[in-house]
Amino acid sequence: MLKASLVAACAVAAVALPAQTFDPPKMLKAGESPVGHHWAKRDRLYPSPALYDVDGDGVKDLVVGDLFGNLTWCKGGKDGWGADQALNGADGKPLKFNNW
């Protein structure tokens, strides 16, 4: 009985939801250089940006990860973001997370 009620409630909620639409993808740029395309080579799959204060200066920086596990960042400033660069760990090596 509870299962049938739950299914009915979900069906009503699904009917009441408006159709979702999304804008086409936008290329992020720092000046004229693309951001999130691994130093403008366009060899990244599904770059995903997030804002985070990487360097602790109180200004959010742009961090971009991708499906291959690469991480880069662009320093934030009052006029936008700086150039795309590797996000390094404490050992100085670029951080990489294997997603496969």
C-alpha cells in the first residue's frame, strides 16, 4: 500500500514539473585564452569548473577538473581570471585523480 502511494505521488510530481532547458555550453576564457582546455590544447573531456580560494588571498579562483582527472586553476582577481595553470600538491607535482 505504501509502495503504491509513493509511486502515485512521484507520478503526480513528475507531471507537475516544467520541462527543463539548458543554455548551450559556453567557453570560459582568461583574456583571449580558453580556460579548462589543458593549456589551450583542447584535450580535456568534460571540463568542470568550480570556484575556490586556492591561494588563500580571500579571492575565489577558478578550479577546473576533467574526466581524465586533470586539475588546473586560474588565479582570480578584480578583472577576471589569470592564465590556466596546473594545480600542484604539497610535493610540487600536478594533482591528478584517476577517474577510470
